[in-house]
Amino acid sequence: MTMHLTQVPDRSRSVFVSALFCLLAVNDISQAASPEQTGTCRQTDVFTAGTDGYHTYRIPAITVTKKGTLLAFCEGRKKGSGDSGDIDLVLKRSADGGVTWSRQQIVWDDQQNTCGNPCPIVDQQTGTIWLLLTWNRGDDHEPQIIARTSKDTRRVYVTSSEDDGLTWAAPKEITSDTKKPDWTWYATGPCNGIQLTRGPHKDRLVAPCDHITAEGKRFYSHVIYSDDHGRTWKLGGVSPRDKLNESTVVELADGALMLNMRNYDGKKTRGVCLSRDGGSTWNGFYNDAALVEPVCQASILRWRWPEGGAKGLIAFSNPASQRREKMTVRLSDDEGRTWRVANLLHADPAAYSCLVALPDGSLGCLYEAGQKHPYEKIVFARMTQKWFE
């Protein structure tokens, strides 16, 4: 496999603003008032379909480095919008909280093959940025991989950066450590993973994933983890029932982990389960009736820990509808049991998203959106807590 770290020219940036719901309309991001000044949110286009040599950009993931740099990842799909084919993993960086973005980097380009499903985790102890990924041959499609009639299978990789996301190590395969032999399809994320901050598994890196079994073609969520700061990765626990896949994980104030999952049981709400052992096992499945979904990916994030008498805040984003539309950010101040606030970011078509807590205390959301379909752009929204009040 080959890896390219060259940069491609950046096309003109446009500002995507939802004036009705963010109360801000500007044509030049340099003239935009900061969220602190407006008490609202600002939205900026990061990736636009048809630019920089890619037909479509999909599957966003975002994280912030220890230096405060935002790293926005996604799949650059060369020849179409489909999930297979010539797909590269690309990146843009922002050093000013998402106001402006760098030229596009190619993190992983393996010729005509599929490189994607980004799941970044920043190790707060070492500063290393870990990026979990998946790979398959570009001429293998998901139904073939599930049926085991494909030329190869879905493989799991990890890469890392020690210089704030400027360069990346050659991806290392970890399939044998993180995927069982009777699993066919497999996905890391797609969205950020976490590092645990408390309890006996403090500093553990945890990445949400999903898979499909060969026997019965049943699909589950699971996690993988590292207890040695990313040097090795192990398979964690699997969701207590099937009909679940793309997942997102958050650490609760009592040290438990909550796995929030895309759900295929027909109820059109998110599935949830909990772990009391750092992700080694998962129990207590339930449907969160408040989190309506059209069967789509979503993101959950610890925004603020409870301290100084103030309640903690957990944020959640998804297209809160029966269709892929109405990108909504919700807040919970009772550790994900209820969601007291729901603010609309984008009323029109929208799909995948990823949340990030910014160093200045604001909240970011990188998400797919458009006017006619959800995959026209990937947009970054920056929100202050005041916007939710």
C-alpha cells in the first residue's frame, strides 16, 4: 500500500450559513462576528462536492489536538458518491477555531482502493493523534464482503501523527487483533473515539465500531481499545443485541461508558447500552425515545464535566427526523438520561455528523448537508453555550 502526504490546491471557500436558525448571514468569513460576540453559532463550508479532484465528500470526523488545532477528516470519493471504489482519506486543519481552514491533505490514498471510516482519538498524555481506519479493495462491494464472495475483506488499520496533524505514519494493519474470523463487514466510528479520564481504566483509548457476522448476517456494535497509548489495540465488548451498527461512545460522570447506536429494529430511535468495565462488556440495552433517527449515523460527546456545583453537559447530534434532514444538536444535563435542549442547525437534507469540544468552551459540529441532498457539502458549525439557552 502507498501513502501520500502531498497537498492539493485549495479551491475558493464559501460560507454556508443557516440564517434562520443561526441568526447570522455573512458572505465573508473574515467579517463574521465570533460566537462569543453573537451568542449564537457560525457555520462555514469545509469540503464541497466536486472540488479538489473529488466527486463527493462523505463521512466526517473531527477532533482537536493538544495545541488547539482542529482536524477535520472525511472520505474523498473520486468517481461517485457510493461507498466503494477509489476513496481516499483526506484532512483539513484549522488553527483559529474553525474560522478558516488549510489546504486539503491526503492522509491515505491506496490507488483504486477504499480508505475511510475515520475515527480520531487524541491521547492527552502523549499528545499523539491516533486515527483508526478501515480498508477494502475498491472493486469489492459491501454485499460481496458480507456474502464472502469478495476478492478480499474489510480490514482495520491505524495511523498516527506526532506533529499536530501535518504528517501521518504509514497505516498499520490491526485486523487480527480487532476483528474476529467470522466477521465480514467492519467499520471504525465513523466519528471520534475517547480517552477515559477516571476509574481503573483511566487513559484507555476507546474507539466505537461495528461489524456483521458471517453466520446469520447479524450486525452489532462493539468497541476496540488500547491500554498502552495506542501501540497495540484489542477487541472490546459487543452490544447485547443485534440490529445495531455505527456507534458513538461517551464517558459518564460515574465512570460508566454509554454506547449510542444506529438502530434497525424499526422504532426509528437510537439504541443505547452501558459498560461498567471500560468497554469490555456491554449491558442494559434500551431505545432512547427522545433521539429520533432515520437510521443514520450520529455523534455523542462529553462537552462539560460536572464541577463547582454546575451540572455536566453531554451533547448529541443527528438528523432528528424520519428522513435524512433537520440536523439537530441536543444537550443533556443528567448524563444522557433526558435531553432538555434541541437546537436545529440545518433544516434541509443532512446526514452524518461529528461533535468536538473546543478549547474556548464552545461546541463544534462537522456535518453533511445540502439543499437538494445531504452530500453537497461538509459544514463546520461553532456554537456557544449561550446559543442553547
